Amino acid sequence: MQSTRCSFLRRRDVLQIGVLSSLGLALPGFGGTTSAKTLKSITPLKSCILLWLDGGPSHLETWDLKPQAPTEVRGPFRSIRTKVPGIEICEHLRATAQLADKFAILRSVTSPLGEHGLANHYLLTGYEPSPSLVYPSYGAVIAKMNPHVEALPPYVAIPNAGSAGAGFLSGNMKPFSTQGDPAQPGFRVNNLEPFSVDAERLVRRRAYLKQLEEAQAKLENSNVPAEGDFDRAFRLMTSPEAKAAFELEQEPDVVRQRYGPQTFGQSCLLARRLVERGVPFVTVNYSGWDTHADLVLQLESGYSGAMPGVGLLPTFDLGFSALLRDLAERNLLDQTLLIVMGEFGRTPKLNAQGGRDHWPRVFSVVMAGGGIRGGQVIGSSDRHGESPMEQPITPRDLAFSIYKLLGLDPSSELITPAGRPVPLNQGGQWIKGLT
């Protein structure tokens, strides 16, 4: 979510923006600098990958099937046993079912917001939307609180961040969006090359910008920021190791095939490559889950209905299971928090179009790695998947727990451009049983 409010720019900021444009640098996600105060916090020791299922995945067709409910409630799919006795999930998540000992299912998440934009904001920030302030998403907060000085950006979105923006933090906390389709041959991230500018000229222009900053700072009697947009862009474009992180062709064919040929699976593989190289937060945005009609077609067989494995569920199953297994085999799972969620669930009864509508009253979230105790279900919904029955979990609780798992104090404060202190989390509580 990006704020549309105008912000005051100092004369040096205007000059910097103009110079960046003149240098032929157009890196997506690198905006102006932010004046928010640098805060003391516990340095995060883990990375986070958020698999965002945009549109609102049906809990009744994924993690919380109701096989004993009436036909119009239980839907078209069967539940199957998992590796963990007593835990069952959808029949189209067979590979995932074999890894149930590695993740926890939160079946009692609840929210009052059933409109996509409002619900996105709440789930991605832990704050209900406000007309006066756009709150930053998890990735932006991690980018702000984590002293990340590597060439790779601290917050990467594949292919884009959707609603998971920087909010009032703006500036360097904006996600770096890869754009493009990682499943296509020759995939390249946009604007990683200093087009029409060779390395020598780029170094000269960097020196020129430094001189300009120093001169302008003297005029304004202020200090030059130690880390600016140009510095980040320069490091990324001139670092072969950083650029290589995005080159999926370096992966063996057998690994790429394990993730599946679709965009989501290859995006998950790219996310693994990034956290493996120290990126603190990666979002994979997987859209299409707004299944108001033809639920079976969209979830099981895909829009074409021709190729098996192109529906939302089989595609997710391949990508998620491969990512989870890969992180575990590479000893990255303990240091990487993996989250699967969307903005809400779907209605307990199928509608006349063979789909389900928005339903925020209860839905499911899956979490793994990063200290999460796998092989368990936390909370429950009632017999029709209509309301929480045990241990209701709010998006505030989810945010509180995510920040704690990533080594941040939820009571730490960020400072808005107007100088207002805002805690990372307000009103949330630790989700009992997570670790």
C-alpha cells in the first residue's frame, strides 16, 4: 500500500532525485530517503519468506476441510491424511501432506474486514486501516529495523509487492520488485544493468553525486545521509554476486523441476536463493484466489482445464513443498520463517456459481521454520468453518508473533514523517503453542 499524500521534500532531496534520473538509474523499489529515526532493536537473526495467496484462499478447500458437514458446506474435495496422525488437509496438497511435521496450521485466524484492500492492509501490517496513516508492511519494517548493508536489497517482492508496501516509511524501505516471470526462459530482473553507462563513467557519476550532496549539506547546515538510494543502486548494479542471486539458470534442472514449471514454483525457488544469500525478507505474490465462481476449475485443474497441475492447488503444492523441503535440506529452515496466508477465507456455503464469497470471520494461516513447532494445529473453527471455536487469533496477534520470531520487540517505535511515534504492534498477543 502506497500513500498518496504529498510529503515535504528538502532542496537536497529534489536535487538527488534529479541526479539519479540523469544517471540512467531506474531501479524498481528505490525511492527517496526517509527521515524516520533509526531505532534500537534486537537484531533479527532470521529471514522471512511470505507466500501471499492474494484474493483470499478458501480454508475449506485447503487447510480446514469439513468432511462431516453437509454437501453445500464441505465442498467438492476430499480430505487426506498427512504425515502427522490426526491432521488432514486437502487431497490436492499431497506433497505438502508428507511434510506436515514441519509446519503448523493456525485454523482460528479471525478478522472483521471482508473487503480486499482493507483486509490486505490488516493482515500485512497488523493494523486496521486508518484514513490518517498508511502503516508499513512486515517487509518494510524488517528493512527499517535490520541494519542490512549488503548489495542485495533488504526487502524483495516477486514479482511485485501488491499491497505489501512501505506505508509511512516510504523511501529505502520500499520493496524491490523483480517484475517479470521467473518461469520464462531467459528471465531477468528489470533495470539491473546501468544501461548506456559503463563502469568507469558510473564511478565518476557516483563521485559527482557525493560532491553535490556534501555541497548541499553545507548550505543546509545538515549531515549527508550515510546510506542513500544511489549507494544502494550502485552496489546492486556493480556486484556480480548480487546480480547472480536472481539468475535461476544457475540452478540444476532437477532442482527447478522439483519446484514445478509454473510461475509460483519458480518464484519460490528464487525466494530460496535470496534468503540463502542473506536477504532478510522476501514476498512471493501468488494471485488468483478470489474464487467467487467455478471453484473446482480454478483450484483443481486451472483455467484451461487441459494440463494437470496448473490449478491453484497443485501449483501451490509443488512450489510450497519444494521450498519447505529445500530449506530443510540446506539447513536454512531454522533461520527462515515461512508464512502462507491470504487476506481472508471463503463462505461456509457454496454459492449458486459454484464458488465461495469473502469470509473473514475465520480462516487459516500456515507457519513453518524460524522456531515454529511443526506437526500441529493451533486453534479450531466450528463444524461448518464459520467461526472460531478455540483460541481465536487476530491479525494483531499474528503481527506480534511474527515480529517476536524475527527478533524484534513489538513495542519498538517507528517515527512517522510528522514526528509521531508508532509501535510496531498495538494490542497483539503471542500465539500460544507456536514454539
